[in-house]
Amino acid sequence: MRTPYGHEVYAMAAEYPSAPALYEAAKMVRDAGFKRWDVHSPFPIHGMDDAMGLGKSWLSAVVLIGGILGISTAMFIEFGSSWGLYPLIVHGKPYDWKVVPAFFPIMFELTVLFSAFAAFFAVLIMNGLPRPHHPIFNWDRFARASNDGFFLVIEARDPRFTEVEARELLERSGGQHITIVHED
Amino acid sequence: MDDTPTAPDVIRGEAATTVDRPLARVPLVLNRRNFSWITERISGVVEDRAPRWWWVCFTITASIAMFGLFCLGYQISTGVGVWGNNVPVGWAWDITNFVFWIGIGHAGTLISAILYLLRQKWRTSINRSAEAMTLFAVMCAAIFPGIHVGRVWMAWYLAPIPNNYGIWQNFRSPLMWDVFAVSTYFTVSVLFWYTGLIPDLATLRDRATTKIKKFLFGVFACGWRGSNRNWRHYEMAYLLLAGLSTPLVLSVHSVVSFDFASSILPTWHTTIFPPYFVAGAIFGGFAMVLTLLIPARSIFKLHDIITPQHIDKMAKIILLTGSFVTYAYGMEFFVAWYSGNSWERFAFWNRILGPYWWYWWTGMLFCNVLSPQLFWFRWCRRNILVVYFVCMCVNAGMWFERFIIIVGGLHRDFLPSSWGLFIPTWVDIWTFIGTLGIFTSLFLLFIRFLPMIAMSEVKIVLPEADPHAHGPMDHHPVQAGGMERT
């Protein structure tokens, strides 16, 4: 979709005066059946995931995989080297099942380390970040999204998107400064 | 709770929705500040020109830090002999400083992780600077075991790197556990801190006036745009990082205490050490948080964000952990007597009456046991001077405690013929003072270049951030109609 001036349209966007107003608007957009839309706020709004119809984040699964990798790495460098690759007898203490508790601290630390890396990289990758340029930044009012602005954006890619319907919905939900955001 | 409500400060929404709570709470941000006030005030600290006092302080602390670095260079180029360490006291100020600094870091993680899991919303005002303090304290701590090994260029032997020297690590050694615990702790703290910073870096990016600032904040903000689809994953990641940091922080000082507890020396060989060290770390760390935040709060006029309520709560935590520490001190003496072990009994008599007696009477008894008792009184918790006095006592007392544990355990061991005292050299003293300079310099740089309070998190605790809020709002009047809960 293009504007009369030839700009590619990214989305129809509106600003809301408060977090409760945005919350109610999100419920209306969800119920209208839109799929490719988002809300922007300076802080996470409690209950917004439900208002948008989003489920629980499955980032935790990635972290679980990270943790399993961490404990496996620790077990490999500890058990693998002690029992097979490089048995090192210190203080005359042999390797048998009784020494296993002495390996626990490093197993624990590496589990935490790998899980934390998994959480950090998962949050970036699942959010498509780093992404320094985004069409929504073309809207000058949007700078307030990191200060005190509350925004709702319906993307033009949404199969239900028509300019009339999106504008009407944003108006009905109390949106202000309704505008078309350009792709470029 | 002594949070008696005052009429204009009651959060109306909360009071109205929770009928079972007879008293409404005092708000965490005073004077009904709104979102943009928070952004302005906290970003302003970074965006305004550096005040003159900052340059004065930074010049002093950076000079001290440089002299500390000179001492490190001198020690590395000359050898560990420039310290006072010798038989029988082979671990002295170096390991004392290590334990001291790593302990200070623990308060930051406690605030950022454990208080988060416990849903203590007041943490939002202090968590950013406390986490920064954690990082800088762990950096200072990491210096000491590194140079203490003597040949610092061989420090890579600590890491399990495959090599052809026939060297492999002994994973059953507490010193090896320490390497993993401290390096994991630092790395996870950095990740947690940076994850928390991303939304605030986006705020600074959107406010940046120069191209360089816009570029740098833009790069580090990763293009964050506050989208709720992003917040969803972000909050989960934050929760999980908090959940991972919680056992991690408890493990770190436990592992540090294993360095001592797994030896056979009287006063070191005790099972109480892990919880005793963790409690002491949080105790000393909170004192350091207050030491840094009380001046910062006054200088940058953050009284509405870091309120007397925050200081009061931190003082209570100091009192609580101070009580743990007091109990541990008492239990050590009890067990020394109850064990019937003459070496153990001697070591504890020596602690209070031996050559280092005044360390115990001033450092442990006065600073760590007695001074926090002032915090039983509300008047003391609300009086900044008293709080600052107690924090200074605890800062010093916790250093003395580690010195007593380490040197006190070593200087008179089983053979009287090998007894000896530890006398610090100027290099010992200035290396420690140098790390104080490094720590304060890094903290001063931090408050100049990064938002020292987590803006996006403080905004959540404002009443108007609650989408289910009832009642009239001062800043953003909400139309009726959109008020029912889902």
C-alpha cells in the first residue's frame, strides 16, 4: 500500500493518553481480529499480554536448553577428564563415586552461566534485536514511547488492514494523533 | 510496619481495590511525580554538564586509583615479597580485600534478583546503582586473587584450557570452584545489568541531542522500541535472570567460604561458614549501597525517588543480616567451647585477647554487632547522619572481620615456634586504598554516563502505570468506561 506521494505505508498508529486507555484499546483491537499489531509503552503494562491475546513467552524453554548444555559441559570437563582423558591424582585421592559431590559446585556454576547467556541472547533474537532502524521511528511523536507516550500500531501487512477500518478502530478506542507511518 | 499513611500520599487506586488491607501504603515515589518527571530528572543527571564537585571527586579518586595501579605494577614486576605476607601469615590483606570486595557485590544482586522475586517494588529505585556497584566491586575483588598467585602471567592456568604442558585443573579444589563461581557471578551480573539497561538506553537515545550520543546510545539500546511483544519476552528473560542470580549469589560467597572451611585450621574449619559469609556479604553490601546512594540522592535531588522509606527498609535489612552475623559470631565461640577442642578454644581466646584483640573489639564487636542495633529505633533509621554513621561502621567492620578470620586463623597455628604477626607494607596499604579509588572512580563514571536509576522500572510503581487503576488520576485523566477487569 502506498500513499498518494508514493511512500510505502508501514502502519496506522495512534497515541493514547494513559496506560489504562492503551490497555482498553488493545482489547478492542484484539477483539476486532487484527494479528499484526503492537503496542508501545515506556514500561511493561501489567496484563497487556492478555489484553493483546498473547500467550506466555516460551523464552523459558530456550533457557532450559541453555541450562542443560551448561550442566553437560561441566560434566564433560569434570567426569570426562577425571575418568578418561586426564586422571589427575591430587592428595592421593582416587576417583570413584564418592568424589562426585566435589564436582557439584562447578556443575552448578556452569548451569547458571549457560542459562544466563541463553536468556540474554534469546531475548535479543526472539525480539529481532538489535535493529537500529525501524519504520516506526519515522513518526516523530514516537520518541515519547520511551518517556511517557503510549502508542498502538496496526501494521499494513495485517490481512484485515484497510485504512478506513484501522482509522475508525483507533478513533473509537480513544486514540489521538492518528497517523499513517511510512515504511521509508 | 511503621509506614503510617499520610493523607495526601495515599495511593487511591490501591486503597480502593484492596478492601482487606486496612491501611493504604505510602507511595514509593513521593509528591505524585509523573512519568516525564522521572525521565527528565534521571536523564538530566547524564545529560547536564558535569558539575564541579564531580570533577573534584573524580580527580581525587582517579589519582588514588592510578597510584593503586602503580602499586599493582610494582608488585607484579618485583614479586609478592613487596607485601608483608610471609610464614606463617601467607594470606593477609590480599585475600581479606578479595573477600571484602566480593562481599560488597552481593547486596547489588540481592536487590536486583532476590527482592525482585519477592516482589519488593521499592527495589526499583536502587537496583540499577546497586548492580553497578556489584560489577565494580567484583572487578576490584578479581584483582587480588589474580596478583596473589605471584606470577600473574600464569593466571590462565586457572582456566581449563587444553594445553601441552601436562597441566589440568583439579576440579575438586575449592580454589577452582572459586574461579568458576566468581567469573560466572561477574558475567551473569553484567548480563542482568545490561538487560535492565536496554529500555533506559533507548530513552537516552530518543533524547540525545548530538550525533555521537545518538549513535552510541542507539547501538547499545539495540533498537529497543518499547513494543509489548518485546516486553513479553523481556520480562520473562528478566524474571529468569533474577531466578538464576538468586542461587548464584548465595553460591558465590559460600564457595568463597569453602576456601577456608575445607582447610584444617582452627577458626577456619567450620560448617557455619557458608551462611555466615553470605549474611555478612549482604550486611556489608547494603552498607556500601547506602554509603553511595545517600550522597548521590542529595546531590542529584532524588529525594522523591529514593525516599526515607527506602533508606528505612535498607536499614532494616542491615539490622536483619547484622543479627545473622551476630548469631554466627556467638555460635563460633559456643562451638569452640562445646567442641572441647583445645586448639579451637585457644584460637578463640586468642581472637579476643591475643595480639589482634582490638580488631575484634572495635571491628567485630562494636562495628558489626553493636552499631546496627541502633536500627531497632525508627528515629535512627530515618536520621541520615545516624544511618551514615552505622554504614561507615559496617563498611570498616566487615573488612576487619575478614582480616580477623584470615590472619587471626594463621598467625598462631599449632606450633608456637612458628607463630608470627602480620605487618602490612606500604604496598599492601596502597593497593587496598587504590582499589577504593578504582571503585569510586568507576561509580562516578557510571553516574555520569548511564542512568543511575532504572527509569522504566520506577515508572511501573507509579499508580497511573496500573491499567486497572480506579479513581481519579492527576496526570492523565482517564475516561470512565474502560475500567472493568478482564
